[in-house]
Amino acid sequence: MTTTDASASRSLTDGAIAAALHTVSANAATFGLRYPADTTTDGVYALRPATDEHPAGSNLGWTTSFWPGQLWLATELTDREVFRDAALDHVASFAARVRDEVELDTHDLGFLYTLSCVTAWRLEGDVVAREAALAAADALMVRFLEPAGIIQAWGDLSDPRQRGRTIIDSLMNLPLLRWASVVSGDRSYGDAADRHAVALRDHILRPDGTTFHTFYWDAETGAPLRGATEQGESDSSCWARGQAWGIFGFALTHRETGDESFLEAARRCADHFLEQLPPDGVPYWDLALVDVPRDSSAAAITVCGLDELVRLLPENDPARARYADAATGMLDALVATCTPVAGADASPLLLHGVYDMPRGIGVDEGTLWGDYYFLEALTRRALPQWRSYWWVAGEER
Ligand code: GLY
């Protein structure tokens, strides 16, 4: 990179961070302790919908922690008390959720409690957050099925449609178990994470470097059964966000275990993703398709995953520069083509995501996770020493 390129890139990053922080600040004023919906509708976040038992804006579903996650990133980018206080204020809601057993029948307890509570403990020593995160790890362990050695993704454990089913996104839920092992001294959490990751490496990653979104095991015998999709185009296609979770999740698993096979798995996911990436740097929502809506959130997750890979590869590995260049190009593309004009109320940070194309949910909209990973990607660029919320190894407080 020339000096001019470097200073242009810095000013692009600074401008994108300033705009993102402005939006986070405005959304904090709009939502307070309530939670926005999973995605925007026509470009605007409404409150999370009410249910029979819970009012609008309640802490329900799998995406609420991406909101305090953004507040933590904003805290680290600015050191401003207003963001720190707002992030800490969400701990009580997550502690109540796990205590009252509200919608805990999901593997996404990892996403939920890593960003809301593990981070509050790590950065601020919040003991309520630590206890809530440990309770969430216990609830996640209930979903670990023997003899298959996998964590069931969705639903009640006795639901025949969901029994023995995992999904690739689950790799990002394993850091909660690894953290619980370290802070509790109980290895069973980490052992479960290791077994689950091995099962996904061996079955959800296909020989050609593509991935299934979901995979079923026979919960009684432990036999691997079949791959299937839920949010991709077909059982044999390659859902872009799943591939992104694979890049990031397998790279994290290598970091935690030192097992080279997970580094190889992450590289294979990355290589296929980059082969299918259009020249403008934002993937189609399924990597097997062209000229369909993009999923900017898959790009944001991939930028973070590629950054992990770059940090893990030896300096003389030729793929290192290729992954670093790809991450730079994709993040620049997101800034240039997927950020909203400033000033709108309840705005996302990142436009043009897709939640669930087969069901027509959240198509060409902002998404809470896309916003979070976009801000994480910007943070990684702005603060190279930033300590990832997803790392655990050797943790001390
Ligand atoms: N973890 C669900 C999704 O990526 O849509």
C-alpha cells in the first residue's frame, strides 16, 4: 500500500467509524433498555415484536446481544462512559432472561451471553454478568447430545423435527463453553465444544470446501445422517452466511485447540467464499447463485474471520496476504456501498443484508448481527490490538 492509499484508507475508516458511532448513539437514545427487531423493515428498526407474554422490545430471540455488543465496541472505540453505562445496563436483562428461563431452548446462548455478559465481566468485572454467563453455559450444555457428541441447535430436545440437528452457525456459540471451562476450572464445557467442532469439521464441511447449513445426527446411535438447508437455496447449495460462520468459527477453534485441521477447515471455507465473491466484494446470499440479493452481513462476518486467519497463519504463508487483501477490499466495499446516509432514526449501520430468503424475511434490510460484525470489522482495522470478544485461551481477569 502506498502512503496515499494508506491515508485514503485511514480517512475512509475514520469516516465510517464516526458515522457508525453516531448511529449507535442515536439508537441508544431511541431504544434505551428495549431491543430492536432482528432486522430493519424498509430500512428502519422497529421494536422487537410483542408476544402473548412479553411486551414489544423484550429480550427474546437469538439476536438481542448484538445490540449491547455494538455498545461495547463503541465503548472501546471511544472510551466514553455513556456507551459503557448503556452496555452495562443490559446485563440485568440477560441475567433475568437466564434466571427466568425465557427462550433458552437454543444453541444461540453463545452469541447471546458472550457479547452481553462475558464481555461485561471481562471489561468491567461485572459479577452479575459472570454468573449469568455461567448459567447460560450450563443451559447450553443441556443441549449436548451423547453419543453423537453434538449440541442440538434449535427447539425442544424431544422435538422430532429438530432432534440431533446442528447448524454451522453453532461454531460461534462454542466460545461461551470454552470461557466457562476456563473460569470454572471444569473441563467438561471445553470437551463438549471440542467434540462438537470435530463433528462439524467432519460432516458439515463438504469435501469441495462448501458447507451444509444444517446436519442431522441420529441422537440415539450417534450416527451422522444427512445435510440439509434451512436458509440456503437448496440442500446442496452453499448459504453465504453459513460459509462465513465456518471461516470465523473454524479459525477460532484452531486458535483455542491448536489443532491444524481446524485451520485447514477455515482456509477451505475462505477459499470457496473468495472464489465465489463477485468483483464488487459483497456476496450473493447463496454462493451458488448470481444476480440475486446480496448478504452484506456475510461479508462483515467474513472480514472478521479473515482477520483471524491472517493472525493465525505464519508470515511466510502465501495465503496470508491474499486473505488480508480480500478483507481490506470487502470492508472498503461495505463502507462504499452498504452504509446508509446519516441522520435517519432507528437506522442500521449496514444496509443490504438478508436474514432468511426462502421465507422472505429481512431481505435487503439491515440486520442486528450485520451491524455488529461491521462495527467489529472496523474496530479490528482501527485498533489492531483490540482483544476479540470471541477468544478465550489463557484468559485471566
Ligand atoms: N444464526 C442464524 C443466522 O445466521 O441467520
